[in-house]
Amino acid sequence: IVQEIKVPLLAVNDTTLTVVDIPFKHGYHVKKGDIVIVFESSKTTYDVIAEAEGYISYLCETGEDYEVNAIVANIYSTVEELPAVSEEKKKTAGINPIKGPK
């Protein structure tokens, strides 16, 4: 894993953020500086930038809420390192989206 992408803490009162955009598909090649995920808090949106070139694997879905510090994506250095989508989701069963009223 070249980069592990976690839900950032944007404001003390926001314990969860909503994923509002996933610009790439699982396994796509991303470059350093690309926007790889967009979060929304109660007050703002926040773009997560790739810190390295590689292949993206998302562990999240658009429109779902995730707790701060949950791992929502990984960037791998080679396409061979990419886990299958189902394998990746099994590993992250503990960080399922927050369900409930919005």
C-alpha cells in the first residue's frame, strides 16, 4: 500500500463525514495530485488528494457516512497488489457505513 486514505477530522463536532464523490473506479490508475475522494461535513466539502501514483481501491460508497479515521480507500503501487473488490470489503467489515437518520 502506497497510501492509506482515512476519513479526516474536519471539525470537532463532526464525528462522521459523507462520501459525496468517488471520481475513479476500483483499480483505476491515479496520479499524484488527483482528487480521489470528496467528503462532505455539516459545513463544507473536502477533497482528498492522492499523495502518490498508483492504483485505487475504494472501501466506501457514495452517499454513505463513515466515522472519522475509518479507512475508506487505498492506493497500491502495482495493479497486481490490488485485492479483489469482495476481498477488500470483507477486510473492512468493521467500518461499514453509519446507518440511521440523517
